[in-house]
Amino acid sequence: MWTEPVRNFCRKAPASLLIAVLVTVNLLVAGRNASAAFRDPVRARNAMVASQHELASKVGVQIMKRGGNAVDAAIAVALALAVVYPEAGNLGGGGFMLIRFKDGTTRAIDYREMAPAAAGRDVFVDSEGKLIRGEGGSEVGYRASGVPGTPAGLDMAFSKYGSKKFSWRELVEPARILAQNGFPLSKRLADLFKSYQTNLNAYEDSRKIFLNNGKHFEEGDVLRQPDLAQTLARMQRFGANEFYTGKTAELIAADMKAHNGLMTLEDLRNYRAVERTALRGSYRGYEVISMPPPSSGGIVMLQVLNMMERYDLAKMGYNSAQKYHLVAEAMRRAFADRADLMGDPDFADVPTAKLIEKKYANERAASINMTQASKSSDVGSGEVLIREGMDTTHFTVVDAAGNVVTNTYTINNLYGSAVTIKGTGVLMNDEMDDFAARPGKANMFGLIQGERNSVQPKKRPLSSMTPTIVLKKDGTLWFALGARGGPRIISAVTQSVMNVIDYGMDIQAAIDAPRIHQQWYPDEILFEPFGMSPDTLAVLRTLGHSMAARPSNIASATGIMIDTDGSRLGAIDSRSDGEAVGY
């Protein structure tokens, strides 16, 4: 009964008055309902793992109980997720690992996939200049895969930063056992196999493993992956490099060649993980650490946070129309910069330092109108001195000493390219779609990407992964988090950081709270089911924002926070499954 009068008011009232009214309403609603709506995080005294599968989290906790550090645990968790979370956990993909040790030392490992040597700028364009769809394109099939980086990245972390209390063989063993003996399927995973049966059914080993040779799995059935167990066993015996130079590499190269793939044995042998300098910024006096390019997530997040420092978000209320308006406008500008100015720093001159400057953010935010939405067609990239599956998986680990690992890795879309390499059990990525197959045209996520992210041999595609660490003002660890969900990752992590700092939420409440996503193009705000009231939506439309036709969940985050008494608080997003486990 109240909604229709509000809509009439929205159509007639000045925007400034409209915002003032809605801010008051949202503050009252937030104050009355916020604490009741949120769950408590998982609490543990010593150490914590927050991942998208309970079995993987338990593997990591057992490693730390036996004296391993956060890096040891992260390696074991990542390998276990490759078995129990096949839609995104992987050996056949890549990602980013951000490590901070208790002494303040920070390391950023880039193990993003690389384009094969045979990949060129127009590799996914037909003779008429149109994008190739289906097999042969960048979204599915043998040509869609970049050279995987996960084994190399985990090996770098192990050799340089592991505790040395565990051998590589010991860290691989839990995953090998899970693959060999199997694990019971949840209803979600059994149903997900069926949902992706069209793609998976097209490839023999994917059909055999994930579709049970056409018989389909049901909840409670045990999924065994003997080929993957053998691949892990070879990696145990010969090291992670076996994936790139041994029998596994030969199987990958042979299957690629048999199906007109781009990847060769030489591509696998030439792959290297690299260390990069972590991005450092601040938000309201708290240091924020994240990944640099070829991840765009850290830059875009810091740009949005820098723009938001101009405004008193706490006074607006976490779920207010005014706050959403400002966040959407900041995202619009940051994603415009992403499209034009970001790519693999080994191939393009990315103006990272300029993009995360406070002064630059103020210049970008100066055009934000408090009472009128911008049009994305009018918002280009900023003037600087220089001319990404929807599904990943993220996990965070904090050990008893206070070391932290926050890691995001992916095969891009759910089940990646849908290709499982014959005889290996390894599901391959479709990361070639994270390049600009045609610069200036949208990819599967609707993202417009520029020339800096065009396809080139041995180049790493731009990513939205945003593993992030936030420090207290005394320089100690406060919380760490990341998310899955394509470009929506950036929005989820950024707003979770604001929820903690601006609104005083704990890590679980910050991750569960409603959020929005605006990525420049398409020129619309994506919002969540039950995430905002019809009246708030009406205000945003009155301000000139185009709202998505249908609400949709905006990514899924996991994180760990250090409480005032030193306890570890683990959080898994209510938007997905998973488990935070500690001791």
C-alpha cells in the first residue's frame, strides 16, 4: 500500500529531496534490521581456512595442525579444490596468490594462463570478421584454452615460501586420495553437472567423468576421478613440472593436436609463473593490498575506494539509494579505465601508479553529479600520460602465526572450455575469452576490452580476480578476502571492504550484505534479488540509472578477519556453498 504513493512521489519530487528522504528511510531500516539479518562468522582461536568446499577447508586445517604454515595449507587446499570443486577448482587453469607474512613481507604470485604461441590477434575471427562461436571459438572447445598456470604457481609458492615441514608429495596426497577414493556429491554439484550437460557431453572424457557416461549423478553418489588421481600421482613423484614436461604434458599436447587445438608441448614447456609487486593503497587510513595487472581487480577496487573517500558513506546508510548512486558512478568510471588502459604489463604500458593515485581519483570523481546519473557513452577513460568465466573460486588461509594467503584461481566459465584432456582428468580453461577477441567488442560477460588486451602469443589475459588484504592502522592484519564471479568479483570485494570500514560490519555481515554492479557497458546497474526495496529502485531510476531487467547474485566471496581478541573469524558467502573451518 505504501509503494504506489512513493512511486508517485518519485515521479514528481526533485531528485535532491528524493535522496534526502530515502537516506532517512534506509538509515531507519538498516538500524532496525541489519543485525538480525546477518549470520555470525565461524570463530577459531588459532587458524582458519575459508573455501568453497568443506573437504578442501578441512585439508588445509589439518596441514596447519601438523605444523604447516598458511602457504603449505593454501597449496593443499588448491589441489583439493581441483578434485572436489571441478567447476572452478583446477589444475587446468590459473590465478593469483597474495601472501603476507606476519613480519609484513608481502608477495604476489601471478600464475595466470598464457596464450599459446599460435594465437594471434584475429585467431577467433572468421573470414568475414565475425567472432567464431562454439568449437573453435574462445568460449568452448580445444582452442579456447590458455596454457595453464596453476601447477607452476603452486610450485613457486611451495619452493619459495612453504614452511619446509612438508614435502611436495605430502601436500598433494590429500587431493590424490580424494580423486582416487571419491567423495559424495552434494545436490548442488549433481544438479550443476546436469545444467552444463550440453557443453560437457560434447567431449568424451568430460562426458565419462562428469555426466557418468550419460547416466547422470544424483545427490549422494560418489564421484571418483581415477585419471586425475594418476595425474596427481605423477606430480607427486616428479614434481609440479611434470605437468609441463612429463607424460601429462605429452597427453595434453597430443589431445590438443588431435582436435585442432592451439596449445603445443613447447607452449607447456615455456610456461612460467612470475612474481609481481603487490598494489598498495589506502581507504580512510587503512592500508589495502591487492594484485596488480594482469589482474585489473586491484586497480579498479582502489579507484572506486579512492573516489568514495570524498563522501560520508556511513551517514548515508549501507543500503541507501544515495550510496548506491555514488558507488555505481565510481564503478562506471573505473571500468571505463579498465577497458581502455589495462592489460598484461609485459606487453602493454599500463599506467598503474597514475590510476591508483588519490589525485587522479578526485579528477575522475569531479564529474559525478549527486542528482543525475551519467551516461556510459559520455564516460570515457581518464586522461593519463599514456595512450574477463563467470566462475572462479577463492579461498583464504590464516595460520597460527598470523601469516595469510588469499588466493583466487579459475578456469573462467563454469567447467571452463568443457574439455577434459584424454587420460588426465584435467578440465581445461577457456581463458582465451578473457582477451579482447575483437577489441572494442563485448566478451561473454558483456565487458568491453581494448587493444591493450588483444590476443598475442605468450600474453596473459586481463583478469578481474581481486585477492585483497586490509591492515589495521597499526599495520597488523585485519582481514583478507576475495571472490568468484567474473567482473562482479571487483564489485563484491570493493563493497565488502566498504562494509567493514564504513559500516563496522564483521567479515560475515560484510560479505552477506546486498551489493550492486556497474561495469560501464552494458550501461545498467545489476542488483540482487531482495537486495533493495522497490522504493530504492524507483529513486535510482528517477536519478537516471538504467536497472538490469532481472536481479542476479553479484559474485560470491570468502574471507577471514582477525577479531579484537586475536580469534580468526571465517566467512563463506550466503550466495554459494563452502565452509570456513578452523581450530
